[in-house]
Amino acid sequence: MDLTLNDSEAAFRDEVRTWLEANHPGEEPAGDIEAFKFRRAWQKQMHEAGWAGISWPKEFGGRGATLIEQAIFAGEMARADAPSPANILGLVMGGPVIMAHGTDEQKERWLEPILSGEEIWCQGFSEPESGSDLASLKTKAVKENGGWRATGQKVWTTFAHESKWCMLVARTDQEAPKHKGLTYFICDMEQEGVEIRPLVQITGEAEFNEVFFEGAYIPDENVVGGEGNGWMVAITTLMNERAGLGGGAAVAISRDLGRLVELIKEHDLQDDPVVRQKVADLSIRAEALRLGGMRALTAQMKTGIPGPEGSIGKWEWAKLNQDLAELACDVLGVEGLEKGGPWTYKMLRSRANSIEGGTTEVMKNIIAERVLGLPRLR
Ligand SMILES: Cc1cc2nc3c(=O)[nH]c(=O)nc-3n(C[C@H](O)[C@H](O)[C@H](O)COP(=O)(O)OP(=O)(O)OC[C@H]3O[C@@H](n4cnc5c(N)ncnc54)[C@H](O)[C@@H]3O)c2cc1C
């Protein structure tokens, strides 16, 4: 692919950069609740200036940005170290799923409040015994007049405690083969019958939750894609999730690598051969991640959909982010074990990178089967 920006792409980059310089909201406050409020205000500000959902088509309130412009935008956000918008699951997954499979009424009802951050969305897929093997999930929904009653347990549900809506996949046909008996619902989280219990992570934050559905009510108009088609809609959600994880990753890594080099110099370790070798290794992998991202983008421009090679980037990024934070903590020594420091936080948070959005082992299976064409596992 041609790596130079054309005039309009360069103008777009300059516009994003100038806006971010003038409007960057500063550092996120400490504490889960305060940080979320801050990101919500940030999303509102982005929305008002037309920067929320830039990949969304104009007819749905987005900016209709090209893939290149999306990559430029993600890169500029990472470069400026700008916070994420609050409703990240709604923007990256909920909205695109409604646009792809929703009815006109559903688009009319849900898209605008996702963009503005007025209604937060969460993803109710994983269960205590169904993560990688999602289709084995047991939460069920039973038909009743004009709607459904859902019963079961979800887990690791990010931002459930802040959410108005949940993308809930539930079993609606116990007899059908496991991929065929599922239906995709948008469930109101603010009702009796939904109980949310926070789970505290290794970082000390409670970003995600256990969610218990005890006969939660879902009207018929909140079924997305039709009864029994939940697996197809879930796959659209996951493809958007992985594509969303990739955006800006290489720029964020190169920014953090720059900070790591500064840290190494502050600790006078720039001549240490082991440290030098590790930095060289990280730098080479960061460049490979950047170029691999470009290649995936080129393929997506031709086919229109994110391809399985996105799994290579997800795997590489997770490992690189973990190794980078670990080296920073090694450089810090005892200080790296102190709770609250930015590198310590990053080291602890990055442990989840090889699990969230599909584990590294699952990414390797996808690469083996769908990129390399090796025999299928089963
Ligand atoms: C920070 C974070 C946020 C999350 N947010 C959400 C959310 O908002 N909503 C949601 O629904 N889920 C969420 N998840 C859950 C995440 O999607 C699952 O943790 C993930 O899919 C793995 O499922 P599991 O935890 O059940 O592990 P399992 O699937 O039980 O896997 C256990 C181990 O076995 C390995 N394994 C499993 N199957 C295979 C296989 N076929 N071949 C080789 N190895 C295999 C895995 O790689 C892993 O090492 C989140 C997770 C994290 C860490």
C-alpha cells in the first residue's frame, strides 16, 4: 500500500490534531466513578464537535470517515494520549450491530444516545462456563406475551454498573444445535430482575461485573436480527470488537516505547546491554505491528470487512504491551512494585490484554485455521 497521506488525508490529520490540542480534557481523575463521569463528559464534547463515531455513516449521525481516516483518527487520539469515550462498547459494537441487523425503529431509538453517551451499553456474552466457547452459553429467554423473560448469569460484563442497555445473547431453543438456538436481545439494565455485582480486578478497579438475570423482561421489539439468529449477530459484534481493539494500537505502543526510553535514561541504564537488547526487541516488534496493521487495513479496504489476520495484531499487541510494561517495572526496581504508579498500573492492567476480546490461544487457533489453512481443531 502507499504509506503517504494524500492532501485530503493530511488535511484531516491536521484538523484532528488541532482539535485535540485545543480540546484535550487533561488527565483522567482517580477512582472508577469519577473517571467514568469524566469520560462521559469527554464523549459529549467529542459528539458535539462531530468526533464521536467517526466511522459511522453520516445518515446515522457519524462522520462517514474512510478506513484511512479512521486509522489516522485512532493514531492521533493515541498520540495525544486522549482518554477513551465512556460508551466505548456502544460505539464500537452496539451501534455497528444495530446498523447492520437492526430495524428502522431500532436505529431511530438507539443510535443517537449511543453517540452522545447519554445511554451506556454493555456486552452480556461471557458466562462462568462459557467464554471462548461462547455458543455453549446457558442463559435462557422464554417467550411470554409481547416479549421474553431472561434468566441466567453473565460474567466479566464491562461497565454493566454504568449501563442502560445490554447486548444479551440467550438460548431461546433448548432443542436446536448450540449455535442455532440463540437469540440476540437488547435488555434494559434498569429493571428489577437484573442484579449487578462488581468484580475487583488486580488493578484495584471494578471495571467489570457479574450480572444475574432473574426473569428480566425484554419486549419483542428489542430482539435484533430475528429469533434464532443470535449467533450471526454475535459474530458481527465480535468482529467489530477485534477491529476496534486494533485502532491506534501501534501508535500507543510507539508512544509508550518513547516514554520507556526516557525512563531508562533517567535510571542511567541506557548502556546496560540486557536493557538495550530488550528495547531493540520491543522496537522491532512495534514496527512489525505497525506494518502488519497497515497490511490488514489494505486487505480490509479491498474486501470491506476486517479479516482473520486482525488476530495476528491482537496477539502481537497483547504480548508487546505486557513485555513493555514489565521492562519498565524492572527498570523501576522496587518502585515498580508500588501500587498507584502509572507503569505498575499498566503492568497489572496489561495482564488482561491476552484474555479480553478473545484469548491469545483462541487467536492462535484462528490464525492456524483461517490464515495458514491448517486442519481444523474439531
Ligand atoms: C478486562 C476484561 C473485560 C472483559 N469484558 C467482557 C464484557 O464486557 N463482556 C463479555 O461478555 N465478556 C467480557 N470479558 C470476557 C472475555 O471475553 C473472556 O474472558 C474470554 O473470552 C475468555 O473466556 P473465559 O474467561 O471463559 O476463559 P476460557 O474460555 O474458559 O479459557 C480458559 C483458558 O483455556 C484456553 N482455551 C479455551 N478454549 C481453547 C481452545 N479452543 N484452544 C486452546 N486454548 C483454549 C484459553 O485461551 C484460556 O487460557 C472480559 C474479559 C476481560 C479480561
